[in-house]
Amino acid sequence: MSRRPSVAPEPAPRLVCNATTGDLPAGCNLGLLARIELLVLFCSAILALLVFLGSSRRRSSSATVRLVVWGAFTVSYPVAAYTIGLMQSSPFHHELFVVWSCFFLFVLASSDSITAYTLADIKSPATVLLNRGLQVIYVSVLLHYYASVLSPKLKIYLFIVWLVSLGKIALSALGYRLALRSDRLEADNKLVADYMTYEHDLSRQGGSDGDPVTMEGYKYIVRGEETDVMELTAPDYVKKIKVDGARALVTVESVWRCKGRLLMGSSVADASAAARRDLCLSFALFKLLRRRCSNYPLAESGQPKTRDFVLRGLLGQGKDDDDDGDGDRRSRRDGRAFRVIEVELGFLYDLFYTRYPFICHAAVSTAPHLAMCALVMTIGVLTLSSHSLRHYHPTHHRSIEVNGVNLDVALTMFIIALVIVLEAYQFVAVLFSDWQKVKMLCRYVLRPSWQGNPFFEAVLRVLCYCGSGVYWKKTMSQYSIVRHASPGHAVKDWLSRATRRWLDRLMFNGGKARSVKVSAAVESALASALRDRDDDDGVLGGGGGGGRAALRQHRLDWAWGGATWRTCAHAILIWHIATCLCDMQMPAAITHKKTRPRARKAAGGGDGDGDRAVATSLSRYCAYLVSSAPELLPEHQYTTRTIAEAVLLELRVCLRGCASDKEVLDRLKAVAETATASSPESGIHVHGARLWTQLMVIPDQEMTWKLLARVWAKLMLFVTPADNATAHVQHLTMGGELITHLWALLTHAGIVDRPNSPSPHPHPAP
């Protein structure tokens, strides 16, 4: 770095400064300028990461993504405040400081696609708004300070950008007040909870007990409930919504009744219309589900039409369609049910972690936000193309040049270009968000003039067609406690017991394999298990080679419920150990050869037969829940984790010295043979080994895997109902979990508690 004289500049490449101002040495000023530029560049980068990576949390379980987003969310405001403070306290004048700060402020105001990293951040929105307000004040001081040296056109541009930033912060404040402030959210949930106490009476008044196919009698609210609220009346003092003659109320029933071409047609004849209706249905279900986050009772859970809604509606089990033999058709129906739940949970994620509920709130028009985005993009383009910026030559302050390129100008153009890109990205994201789609479709239902209008229908068709449609990772993490305890992890044997326990707590997923995709076969198995309700305990369905009758036939009923099931962890680990041992003993090629082509196709091919793939993937997923996500299971998470750690230690001691899978199988077979028959005092690993030896007696291996697939599907349904909404909402930021989708599906079927829980030792709720 060198000083450049007023004449005869040094040859490039070089770092130069034009003139010295202030009392500090030139090198000191130049170093401060370089530090400010690096900070501006760094902060712009982390704000861009918040915009582009913030929404990816719902689709990824990567710890790296979470760490990057957390770091960017945490340091963005402190770094921004420090950078603008350096600009204000700089001992020299730099006209581009005010340009950087104005557009930098706008990047800061535009980076709220992620409004909270955790649920704790939601409780203090005033802190976020206060930080943004302080940035506005800082930048206004810089604008006033440099007003006399800025060109008139640039001054107007920057003032407009500053005003738009102020407007975006004001809209965010309004959005917080309307959509996410705790008392407002509680009021909205209370309104829906009260409505559902008399919704079934409204259906009966209309002469329908509820048809889940045509949605007649399902007056679930989609939108507009806040505009037609009646006064509280005795004796119940519940908030009632005026349904008859309501001006803005849209229900699921009215969406299905709409005669407009965008929403008419069956799911077979018009898949696009069905998808639009299902989008509105997902939004209505989201409003019902969010009551669980506020601990409001589900008044409709005991209604027969509630269970019919899932079994005969979402899952498409008609009265004459229980066994139509069309596996592909049923698979499509099951996929539709899980798709509706995916979109619903996408709305739930947005409610707590993004700004879409603010922008698309019924009381706030989206137009101002979109207009501000378009205005700033226009100003950015005009500023980039302005003569004063492209031919900028500083005369009274320092600048840095490299190879003849003024880095101050380059940084300015980068920031403005970044603002344009971010605004274009968020403009498109808001315009084509599911929230905006539901808002416009509800207007379409309420305005007959739009129905049949080619222009409006074309616009809405394009609006609903575009969108990412990716709401979660759609994979299941896999964990095998037998593999974790077997010879591959014997390196820990020389460690002390306390050290091994610490390592297991820190990295319990030592046996974690790659995640596997949630296949159509898994979805169909879970849906079939939910449809099968014909056995006496309401948990394990009969028929098809997998019900309680099949367990009795093979003398396995001792392993389903009873004293062996003290907790959900007991049930999962007993069947998991048995399934792992079956998988280790049975070569995949044998069962794959015996499997019907249809089953292999349903499993996605390449992963063995359908039943085996379903059984092993669900088994390892449930073991993952026990080991790494116990908060998603019914019992207290510490109880579940402690049991899992104890079983891991038991297996590790039992398998000490085993050097191969064959030795593992022989050791556990000997343990099973010497154990007291069905003794409830035996360890979980003993019960699992004994269950495995009995499964191996079944002569037909295909029947074994069919039985295990049915058991695991039923077991998933058994352990899902729980009052742990907060844990499920938190896991939405980690890519989502299959059990969360089942939890939502069972909620809408009215199943919120485990039926006939076999646990004789109840545990406190988490």
C-alpha cells in the first residue's frame, strides 16, 4: 500500500489514496476505510444468507445449515450497528458511506424472511423492531450529515430508499401486532376453538351429518372468521361467528361448493382444481392444529364425522371401497393425505418462523409490500446506471483502488445489486407463497364476478401453478442400537463406563446410517394401519397376515402390550432388536426374490421387498426417535433417553468379544434360550432376542416381514399421540419429522391420546 502523489501515479496493481483529510495519518484512515468496507461486505453476505438459507431449514436436517443460519441470525444486528457506528465516527468524510448505509439498511429491513430462529425469539418481537428503528435513526443522521455534498438526484434516490425502509419496518410492526403477538394469536386460536364447539350443530342445521368426500357439512374455517364475530352471549360466553349471511367467511364446504372452473371437478378429472381445493383445506386444518400450540381443547375430537374426515375423506376409504384391489389408486389417495398434511405443517412453520403471515394477513393488503419492492428495485437499477456513480471520482476523501478499479464504487454497485436480487427474490416468494394463494382463492370463492372471468382465472391459474412445493426433507433418520453396540464400536470398550456414557450422550447416533426416503410404501403402510380399526384394542388391526390373530397364531402376542410394555421405549426397543436380528440373519436377496413385482415397485425398487423395506426403515426410525428425539414421544424425554442408554450398555456387555454378525446372532440366541419364558423382569435386549427366535420359527419369510411391517406401522400410530406440540414445532426447523405428520393426521382424526395405554407406571408429561 502506498501514497499516490498528485501527479505521475504509480503503475498498477496498487492500493492508492487520493488525498489526506483529517488529523490522523493517511495509513490509519485507509485502514479504517478498508475495515468499514469489509464489515459492509460481511454483513451484506450474512443478511443474504438469512434470506436464501432461512427457509431451507424446513427442508434440511443438516447441522451445518442450522449453524450457519443461527450464526447469521445472531450476529446480523450487532455487526450492522457496529458498522454504521464506524461510519458515523469516522474522522474523514466519505460520500459513499451514506449510499452504503441506506441500501444496507434496506437489506437489513428485507432480510426478515426468517423472523425467529427459535420459539423463544417470538416472545420478544419488540427487540427486533427496536433494533431496526435504531438503524433508521443512525442512517437518517448520516443522510442529514452528507446532504450538502450529495448530488440532487442521488439525494432523492437515497431519501426514497430510506422512506421505503421505514415503511417496511412499520409494516413489520403491524404484522407482529396482527399475526404473531401472543395475545392476538391466543385470541385467534380462542375464536377457532369456540367455533369448533358448535360447528357440528351448524352442519346438522344444514341437513348434513358430514360427507367427507363432497365436504358437505364440514364448515371448517378457511378465512374471514375475524370479520363476522358476534358479541359474547350467556350462558357459555363463547365468541360466535356469524355464518349465515357472512360477508367474508370462507369454509371448506364453500370451497368445495364453488362453481368456478378453478375449483370445480373431481381429483381424477381435474387434478389442478383438486390441488387448489386441497391447498385451502390445508390452511383450514392448520388453523385447527395451531390450537394445540395454545393448549385449547379439541371439541370436535369426539364427533364421528371427525374420524370419517380422515378415514373416508383424506384416505379415501369409501363404504364400497375397503378392498378394491387397486394398489396404485390407493397409493395415490394415501399420498394425497400426506401431501395435505405437508402443506398444513408448512403453514405452521411460516406462522412461527417467517413473515408471510404478516404480509398476507387478512387485515393487511399485500399490495403495499409488493409496491415497495418494485419501487426499490427500480431505484436500484436507476442508481446503478446513473452517471454520477459509474464515473465517480473522489476528491476530498480517501478511496482504495486495485488495478485501476475503485473498490469503493465496486462495493457500492455490489450492495445495490444485492438489494435488487434480494427484493426480486422476496417479491417472487411473497407473490407465489401459499399464503397469497389461499388469500386470492378465497376472494375467488367470495366474488362470483371472478368466476368465469378469463383474465382473473388465468392470473390465479399461474399464481397457483408456481411455487417450490418442498415443505420438508421427507426422509427418515435411521439408527440401529444393535449395530451401535456390536463389534464396530468396540473401540470404546477400553474407556471407563463414565466416559462411554458421556460419549453416548454427546454422539448417541454412533449407529446412525444414512437417512432413507419416506417412500410411497411407507405412507401406504401407515395409512392402511390407520384404516384397520377392527380389532378389540384399537391399536393392532386384524387381517392380512399382520393383526392380533397372526400374533396369537405364532405365539407372539406376549410381545404386544402387557407387562413387557412399561413405556413406549420398551415397546420400540423390543421390536427393534428383533427386527434388526431378523435383518442380519435373512439375506436380502432371498426375500427380494420371493417378493411380488407390485410390492417391489411400491417400495421404490432397489431396497429389497416392500414389507422388508417398510419394517426395517420404520424400526430404525423409531429407534432414532428413542435415541435422538425422545421429546417427540409420549413419555418424558429423560425417561426415554435413560432407558435407551441402559439398553445400549446391556447390549454392549452382552456382545463383548463378538467379532462378526454370526457371533452376535449366536450370542443373542443363547441369551434367548437361557432366559425365563416371558419373564417381565428380563432386560429389553433379552425380550428382543426371544422375540427374534420366535419370528425365525415362521416358515414363510415373506410372512415374517409382512407381520413386522404391520406391527411397525401400528406401533408408529401407537406412540404418536401426545401433548407435545412445542417439540413438534421446534423440529419443523430441522427438516421436519415423519412422526410430526402422523401427529397432525391423527389430530384431525380426533385421536389425541393413546388408546388403552398399557403402561402401568405413568410418567409426568414433558
